[in-house]
Amino acid sequence: MKTTGKTQQPKKTQGGLDKKGLDWLLGQVDVVLLENYRADKSRTFTVTHARHKQIANTVKALYKDCWKLGIALGDIRNINQGHLRQWVIMKNKNKNNVVRPSTLREYCKRLQVWFTWIGKPELISDPEGFVNAIPSVKKVKYKPVRKLQKSLNGLMAVHVTKHATKPKIVSFCTQKKRKVFYGRFFQDLHSMGYTLTSVHNLKQKHIIKWILSHEDRLSAGTLQGYVSHIKTLCKWLGKENMMVKPEDILKHPEAYHRVLVSNIDKTPTNPEATKLVLELLVEIDKIDPLIGDYVRLAAAFGVRFQEMIKFKPVICDMGDYIEVRFGTKGGLVRIQDKRNAAQREALARIKRHTVSKHGSTIPKHLKYHQWARRVRYVFEKVGLTKAGCGFTPHGLRHGYLNELYTELTGELSRAQGGEMASLEAADDRYARLKVSKEAGHSRHQIANCYLGSGVKQPPKISQQP
């Protein structure tokens, strides 16, 4: 047989070593682990199976990492302190998952048991001292945010379900908003340099600093909501006097007040609208007829986005009127009369999509948030957005309420360009109260958001004696 004179080289793998060498080491590890199953360091007492498994996992990880580093051991007893130092440094240099010094000390305690079993206890005689002696190990500084979060969680566990002023329980949505806001609030303070160690250390200067830093970044309505959360927190802490009035500290106090009177037409018939509702319905029906019937329901009764998805026609249809129960603000139930054929047709169409005896229209294999995301996606696809057609799905609600106002008064609202010159102030107020009630509100001033400004009251003439 002819020979080439060249010896065949072993297959190279990660670390420049043969994979069979690693398998040989791990086989030796398994033999020692089996001989010392559930034994402690001195082999006089037994430990739990979980503890033995922890030691086994750490030991195998050590030899695998040494193989990745290119260290040719050949035998499990050939390991030395230099190898251990390289291993600890490698664990600490992983930017994506830096191992804590406390965790490294725990690893070394497990390895201390292992090295005692294989007759080399001198490698790690003091696990804590061994880790601390390695300069590259990053000392993780204590972060006050952790202790602060613990005190905040304790406070919210007691008060988060309570209403700010009334003896009742708030909704899950409000509870979630509180938790999210308070977490961001204290995180913002920490980034500003205020390292609070407890929620009870909150002071007025912290609140003022936070409000001023968000003055130009938040709208008036959002800032009012956040200030309300801070005021509630002060009440929980027993420091109600610590809360400040934003108008007294803001550079532009007028930016804190919401504009509740809108003379801008947001209905589907506004001058900027580029498509008709009927044109959009044709496109939506091609994608999903159920979503098209949602649009018809919103246009016929002025329901909100969440209300139309959670609407259950079998339960809510009461004959001559409907009860809007599900998805309403604050869980308030409102009654709306059936006044025309379009409303009856919208109800008849939506009933065909019920998927359960309770009358829900949400597909059984989807949750609410998944289905709501699908509905919004279809709206964006066909252009039912402000940028796409000049009005939003909420504009259907504006259109319904403006039609109701015109039906009650015979005049177009100020938002739709109406002059209302022949309309009495009392009649206007009555119509706005009716519109507000139909929308699910109790104050007639809320109707100004949909209808624009109303008829001014005539000045009172004082009678002279």
C-alpha cells in the first residue's frame, strides 16, 4: 500500500480542539458525579438532589467554557487556578449578560465541592476571596431604584385599587395606568439625579422639577391626567399639602388648560374629507364584512371604538332602544333610542356575526386586543384615518351627534358652520344636554367638543328699585 507520508490531522472545532476531547472530559465528570451523588464537600452528609444538580451544571459549564477558550486539559484533574481565572474573566466580559459577583461567588462555592472530590481542594479555598482578587470583575453598585420600587410596590398593594376621593374601587384600566405612570415618574426622577431610596422620601421640589421638565413635551390633557396621579400619590403618603398647582409654576400656565370647545368639523362630511363613508364600506366589506358592519354600527349609533367591538346585539337590543353596556367609559350603561331605519339595519347586520349565545362578535380564537389590532389594521389599509380620508373612526361619532343636534334644533352646529342666529339659548342648552346624554356624559359642556361653541346667554338686567 502506498502512503503519502502525511498524517491525517484531527478535526478542528471551536477553540482549536477536537470535539472528542470535550466528550472525554464530560464523561470523566459524569463518573465522578455518580460516585459522589448527593454528597457534600466532606462526603459525610447528603445534600438535596437540586443542590447536586446545581453543582453538576456548574462543573460541566466550566469544562465546556475551558474548551471554548482553547485550553487543552486532557484530564479533569489538569485544571489549575490560571484556568479558573480565565473562566471567571470570560463570564464577566459578556456584555449581553454580565454575571454578578454574588453569582460568581456561588459558582465558586459549587466548584469548591467539586475540587474537593477530585483531590484538589487548594484551587478554591476561599470562594469570596478568589472572586474579589480578580481585578476585572465589575463591582455592581447598589441601585436605590430597586429599594424604591420595593417601597412603591408595598404602597400600591394597599392603595392602588382605591378611588382617589370616593369610597369605591377603581377599574383595572385605572390601576394599570397608575402602576405604569408611577414607575416612569420615579424613573424620570432617578435620571434627573434624585436617587430616592423610598417613596416616602418624595418632596415638593421633586414634583416641581418633574412638571417643569414635561411642560413642553405633553399635551394639556395628558399633563392633567399625570398631575392627578401625583396628587393621588401625595394623598396616599399623607402629604396632601406637598402638591402644587401647576398654574403657579409653569412658564406658560395657559398651556395647562384643555380646550373643550372645538369649532373644527371632524365629521365624515367635513370640507377636508376626500372619501365618503359608502366608498370606504365597499373596500372594507371586501376584506372583512364584520368590520364593515362595525363601521355601520358606529355611524348609526355613535358608539366608540371599544364599544363597537365589544357590542353584543343579542343582549343590548331591547326592542325600541339599545343599551350600550360593554366597553363604555367607567362602565356606565347608556340607553339610545332607535330613531330611523339605518339604525335597525345596522343592528340586523351585526347580529349575523354573533359567535356565542351571549352575542359576542369577537372571533373565538382571538382575544380582544388581538381583534382590535386587526380592526385598526383594516382601517389603516383602506385609509380610514385623518391622513387617508380626512376623518377618523371617531369622526363617525361626531357625525352622529351633529345629526342629532340638527334633528333637535333644525340648525347646523357651530362646528359644521352653522350660525344659529334664530336659536334661543335655552333651546340650545336643552339640545346640548340631550346630545351629551346620548354620548354617555352628564354635563352639557362636553357637547362643545363635538358641536363647537353654543348660543351665548343674554346678559341679566338688574332691576332698579
